[in-house]
Amino acid sequence: MQKYFDIINTIRKENAGLRTNRTKVQTIKTTGTMFKHDMGDGFPIMTTKKINPQTSFTETEFFIQGIHDKQWLKDHNCNIWNGWCDPRLVPYGHDEETQKRMAETNELGRIYGVQWRDWGGKKDVTDKNLSIKIDWSQGIDQLKNAHDKLLSDPNDRRMIVMAWNPSELDQMALPPCHIGFMFTSDGEYLDLTFWMRSVDTFLGMPFNITSYGMILELMAKTVGMRPRYLVGQFADTHIYSNHLEQIELQLTREPYPLPKLILPDDVNIFTWTADQWELEGYKHHPFIKGNVAI
């Protein structure tokens, strides 16, 4: 995972001072970085700090299934969306009362997985004492369309799944940071490229790399291909000021060899659950705590 450290060092080298942003935590940053990993070298999970793969894979299942209620995540011991909710129900704000109401509201709106599986689907939201009803009708299932195209015409160059839907950004708990991804194939090997408009290099990037690594492996198994390249294309690539010490600590650690991902032979991306995996030989340095900038 040397490319990850190359990105960190590029940010440090091009550092032009702290910059403000939507959150109240400043960043140092650069624009236009790339991560490319050969899946034959092992599964791309961080070894210079502990990453909880179960949390990452649970969120991945949540997205694949198009779920939009964060209670599902809570029920599966995944709390990474606790601080957000559909802004139609509780408009975003930093004050304590607003943050409390956001945490208490489970509906996340038209976020990632909903766009992947139901782009353009009709919806209606009613809010009664933060108890909501949402009526869904099926839109475009982008992920299923990509799957079908891989089986019928694997050389197609239009197997794209988008989360960035401009007409529905105001209906999302958080406008997507990873805005879309694309499969490319020669019929034998399968590659996946994902794009991020904004990436938290310390917390977000390792998590997203692991998640899309799983999606690549799952789709490859499902369509009978071999996973090859995982590529991340990043625009605003930043390190939050409250992560600078953690980054320096991480840079002092020697990476371990990457583990091997083991999935059931008959796994299917559409029915896979986040308890169906094993990381053989996952050795890592201790966890490094860092707060999420909301």
C-alpha cells in the first residue's frame, strides 16, 4: 500500500497552509491524486493501523442493498452514520440541539446505495415527531445493470454506477464523497475505478479503499471473473488538522504483508451478507484514534 503513503507525502510536500471548509476543522490538502492496487498483491486493507473490516463491510452491504435507515446499521453494530440524517427532516447544523435531533433521526434519505439501486425512483417523505414514512417505487438499478452488462458484453465501457445525483442532493444526509464507480473488463479480469470529490486521507481513504476492494471481489465472483486492478481517483485530497499527529505516527510504522480475502465459492453480490468473509493473515499495527469532522 505504498501508494497510500505517496499520497500522504504529496499532501505534506504541497502543503500551502491550513484551509477552511464546510466543517469547523481546517485541512492541509492537494488536488488530483490516484491510488492503484493490484489485487493479486493481497486485499487492500491498512496494516500500519488497525481497520475494523466488519464495520467497513457492514456499510458496504448497507449500500449494496440500497438501505436508507440507519437503524439497520445500529442493529448491526455499525455506528458511522449516527451523526447524520435526511436534511428534509432535520436541517444540518453544528449547534448541540440540532446535532442531538440529527442523531435521533434514523432516515438518511437518498444516499449512496439508494442511488445505486433506485436512481430516479419516486419518493415521498412525511415527518411526524421524527417518525417518518417513505414510499418508494423502483427507479434504475445501476448496479444490476452493470452486472448484466458484464455478462452480456464485458468489454463495454459504460458500466458506471453513480451516487452523485444533482437533483437529489438536498435529500441526502450527506452529499456523496465517493461520487461513482466503474467496472472495466476484458472478459477474464475485472477492474474497478472509483472517484471521490473529497477524501479524508486519514480516516476516509483507507475505509473507502477497503469497501471498494470488497465490491470488486464480490462482483468478480458473481460474474465468474478474476479481480485485478482497484483504482481510486481523488480530487480534493486532504488531511484534517486534528489528524496530523496521527499521520506522523502512522508514517513511522513498517507495513505488514497484505492479507488474502476468502469468500464463499457461491457468493453473489446481491445476496452477500457482511458475515461472509475471512481475511487470512491480517496482521496490523495498533488502532490510532481520530475524530470524524461533521
